[in-house]
Amino acid sequence: LKNGSVDSRFGQDGFVSNPASSSSNPANSSTAYPYPSGAATGITVTQGQIFVFGHDNGANCCTTSILLALQSNGRPEADFGQNGIVTTDLPSATAGEVMEVGPDGSLLLASNGIYTGGCGGYTIERYKTSGLPDTSFPKIASGSALPSSGASVSTNIPGYNTPQVSSLFTLPGGDIVALGVATNCDPTNASSSSNTSSNPLFLARYHSNGSPDEGFGNGGVVVLAGLTIPTGSSIPQNLVGGILEPNGDIVVSASTTSGLILEAVRPTGGLNRSFGNAGQVEIPNYQDEAVAVANGGAGNILVIQGGPEQWIVSRYFGTSP
């Protein structure tokens, strides 16, 4: 086998797909799996299992989340859901999903939604390793998701009615942190929203049982006023990111027109002011954009920036010794 060639041992000749209509699609064949029509928004791998997550794209577009489990060879994981598939009805049209695998193999799925009036919010649910909903874990909702979600745990982002989640973290002790962007929306005229010129990032922390961590920030929520993205921006991973440091700090990043800004948040929700300049590091935009941050091991932080002709990887000391 040559490096870079398709691994024909995976799925059907190297591909796993739901039926496609385009004849140019190499995965479009009579042997394509009968998965629901829909859009995939992410993929993660844990302990040899592959999880693909997204949402439907049928007549009632984007109102059902789809979670697909595959074996390492690309075949459906028969013991997960129904032939490897779990679907969950959503209270609104989804605007994207984020997934995190817990230390026990459980699956956390955050769904960002667009609700009545065009305003947004998010829900978080947990699934067992079998794909069944974890009924011991409450449904969490925030923003415009609250009225129709049936959630038993609500999260209020002070001053903002349209929060959207971009990342989920499971902390060593089992606590859960949601990272996202907080915006405002006028439900009577969403196209003319009441957003300011930029929208701050936020962190919401929950105990392993789904209850808010009241000892974190303000009732379990920290709004990072020093980290913002422009109004009208979506929240792809290259705009908003975060990594967990060995000492429990969360280093959060926001990509701006001038570069990348990092902030270090302590487990209690306050800034770690020993990091950079009073808790914040500004990284110049050496290329077109600061694309992403990653954990570089030993407490280090890796940053990659990319442009039309060159990419740059740089490394910074983190908050851990």
C-alpha cells in the first residue's frame, strides 16, 4: 500500500457514505449504507470506534441530530443504537453540532439551534456507550432553546439571549465545560439584531451529573469580555477554540482580524493573571489568519497560522510549570 492511497479495506472500497445523487461521488454506489440523508458536521475517534455526527437534510431539514458509530474497518457498530445509528428529534432547526467523548465512553452532544424569530440557543444531551439516551443526565438548554426544548437544566448567559457552543470539554474529575459565543437577537426582527460590534466568548461549567457548577464564575458561567469575534461571524473551530492545561486551566482562543488572542481561565472561573499580560496573550497575525490552537504536551500551546502560500506553527509556554 502506498502512502496517501485510499485504504480499500475501510467500508466499501475505502468509503462510507449514505446514498448520494452525484455520479462523480466515489462513495455513490449500490453498496452505500442506507444511512439517513443529511449533513455531517464532525468526526471523532475513541478506543477504535469512529463517531460521525450531523443532522438530517430531508423534508423537515435539520430538525434531527444523527449520530453514527463505525468500527475501525468502517462497518456499522451493530451494538450502537439501531445498526450503528442514533437519531434524536431537536426542538428547532440545527445550526451545527459539537461532540465530546467522556472518560467512560459516554457521548455528549451539543446542538446549536435557530428558533422562532431567528434567534438561537443550544441544548446538551448525553448518550450511553450503547447509543441509548442517558436518562440520569438532564437535558441542558440555553438561550432561545429554553421554551421548546423540555430541558430540566437552564443556563443563563447574563446579558445575552443567543449563545452558541463551539467546543465541549470533559475535565479530569468528570465535570463538563461548554465553550461558545454569546450574541443578542431581536426575536421580532432577527435580521436586524441588537448585537454590538463584537460578541464575547463564554464558558459554562457543569458537574458530571449535568447540574451547573455554581462555584464557577457567576452561577456556572463566565463571560470573557476580552475575547470577542465580529458580529455576523459563525463559530467554526478556526475562530473559537480552547485547550485544557494539566493544572486544570482552560486556555481559550479567539481569532480576530489582527491576530489570535489567548486567555487563561482558572478552574474557579477567574483569569490566571500570571499568563501573558494579566491573563491574556496577543499573537500577531503573521499570515492571513490564526487558524487553530492545540495542546503541545508538557503544558505547551501550539498555534498554527495559514495564508495563501505559507503556514506557520509556533509554540508558547502554557500555564502549567
